[in-house]
Amino acid sequence: MGSVRSGSRTGLIVLLSLGACAATAVMAREAVTAPGGGARILESPKEVIDQTWQIVFRDYLDVNGKYTPERWRSLRRDVLAKTYGSPKDAYEAIRGMLASLDDPYTRFMDPREFKEMQIDTSGELSGVGIQLSLDKDTKELVVVSPIEGSPASRAGVMPKDVITAIDGKSTRGMTTEDAVKLIRGQEGSRVTLTLRRKAQVLEVPLTRERIELHAVESQINTSPEGLRVGYIRLKQFNANATKDMRQALREMEAKGVDGYVLDLRSNPGGLLMASVEIARQLLNEGTIVSTKTRSGITDVKRATGRALTARPLVVLVNEGSASASEILSGALQDNKRAVLVGQKTFGKGLVQSVRGLADGSGMTVTIAKYLTPSGRDIHKHGISPDVPAKMSEQEAQRLKLEDIGTRKDSQYRVAETTLVKKVRAAGTVQKAFVPGQANLPAALGTP
């Protein structure tokens, strides 16, 4: 999507995460400088109020019809006419301003919250491993996906579970930041989540742990037909995802796999450019994604002719595949580079940037929407798979971590069968090298 205009003072990393959990956010800080180039001294709490107002006025993309320049100017006059005795009072005014936009992804963080959010997704965190979103319509806290291998994952927490209480405290009216504060905590301590799953209410006690966040896992599977399947599970689009994906593809190409299954199930998103660069590793030509800001600027990202593989590809998705996952899967589907297998994706098609403010606080602001190469607006709609394959709740709960991406995984079995058909149709099956026969391509490991 290229560089989204953000003013001459701003350096930012664009996010495509769900913007609801510190564990999934990587951000850059906005440099606030005076005309002379030095750091600007915060003179009063109103400084941060005005800075927040300016960011929204300059860059905000209205998706709910609640924003007009006139209304926003009037709101500025009202909030700046008041006296604020402390930063806390000013922060409440800022939250009130942003709440008027009715956009759960545009939100303010005080210095402590902002520091917590600046956790690198390639590092570690202490908690239970849940990525959250605030349902815009019901205002309920919804689990997007548990982090694989985390206490939440092992306890059977599932995408779309609604968190109704944390340690007995109702989450009604609670923001995602409030929930994160209560759920995260010291390693070894305990927290109990009350979940609503359809008509069922569950009490789930969890022990907090240090959770390592690895972006890519890969292995070579052998299908019943004897095909070598390169299985890659991409769990987050973090700072290391592009590098890790490149390494996995190169290793599997060297080993002569027949095709790939890319697993994006329960991948909540992350960095925009990670999704674009990974698409370029798999797609040799064509449009990847386009971005539209409120000013109508369209920024288009395209393949660069440097794909690492042209082998047949199947992509696994589910209702926890969101944002950057939808960019990648949409690009591969629209360009007919891959067949999508699984369930309809989450449907989060908005882009946020993260801005640091003058006093160490920060905010995320919705700045654009993204469209797939065919012009599809994914927000709230999601992406439908080419081959539907639903996993029951019972199977999801029974499936062990080590069984994901194996023949014990029903959705993977459908993906593998689909890949076998693609490989046969493409006529690219690798033949085993037999000594004494003229089978030079197999001996050299070439396609």
C-alpha cells in the first residue's frame, strides 16, 4: 500500500492487526518537533488534546458517518475551552472526543498503556495468550483467536468466544485496553475468564505464562499419494514474518516439495508491509492490494517479479484469519495463484497507524481501508473460501497442538486433497530418483 500520507513530521509503521491486544501490535512513535527542530515542551494537558485532535482532523478515515470537519472543529472549541487540572482529566476528554467517532479502532492510550502496547510481536509477553476485539454492534469483547501454545489455547478458548467477565468482574462497557490490563499479569498468577459460546457459559481458569511468539512453523508432509507437501503455518505478520517465511520457502524449494499448504487459520494480522512482502514471495505478477484514504488517494501494491516459488499453492483460512491475513489470501485468490480452503474470514478491512504523543501517551487512528485486487471491500464481509471446510467445535477442542497441519486435522486433509488435484493438473509431480535411470531432474532436485 505504500506510504500513506501522514504529515511531514510523522514516521509510522502501518498496522493491520485488530488493534485490540498489546501482544499483536508493533508501532513507531511520531516525532513531535518545534519549528526550530528541538523537542517541544509540553506546556499543559491541552497540548496533547490538540495534538490528538490534529491527527484525526488530518488523517482519519470515517467509516461510520459520524465525522464531519465542522463537527470536529466545534468539538475542539468545546474541549479547549475547559480547564484541566491534571493529565488524567485531559485524557478523559480525549477519550470522549474519540468515542464520538464510534470507531473501536481509533483509540487513546495513556503513557503506561502505550508503553505496554509497544511490545514487539517477535518477542515475549506475560499473559494467557488471547487476541481480542470489541464488537462494534454489541460492544462485547470477542476473542479473535488464542495464541497457539498459550494457556488460553490449551484450555480450549476459541475464536468468537465472548468474554463476559474477568475474575468475576463484568466486561460490560469495558474497553479492550481495560480487559488487557486485567488479563495480563505476572507469570504464575491466575485469572478466570467467563466465556459465552453460543448458548453455553464457561468458566475458564488460566495461569499466566511467558509466551514466546514465533511467526512461522514449517514441515514437509507426505500425502497418501506420495506427494511432498510443504506445510507452512504463518501465525502473525510480525517484524520477523517476512524473513522467516523466506527462509522456510527456500529450504522447501531446495528439498523439492511438490506444492504448498499455507495455513493462515487464526492469524489475526499485524504489519501491513509483512503481508505485502510475503505476497511478493508467492506471487510473481499482479496487484496485491490497494488502499484508499478519505482524500481519495489510492495506493496500489504490486508483485515485483521476484516470487520464490511457482509451485501449486493452497491457503487455509478460518474465522480467526483477519486483516493482513485477508490481504494475503485475497491477493492470492483474486490472482488465481492459490485455492482458499476453510471458513469465511473475520472481515477486518481497515488500516490503523499508531502515533506517539508529546507526553509519552499514544493513539491508534484509522487512516484507510484496503481493497483486494478485484476491488472487494473486505471490512465486515470477509473472504469466502473456494473450498468450504468447517471444523467442528468438538474437533477443535480435541485437536492437539502437534496435530495441527497433519492428517489428524480435518481441514488440513481437505487442503492436502485440494493441493494434490492442483499438482496433478499442473503436471509438476516430483519423481523419485532411481539410480541407473535417466532421471536427471529428480537427481538434481529441479522441477
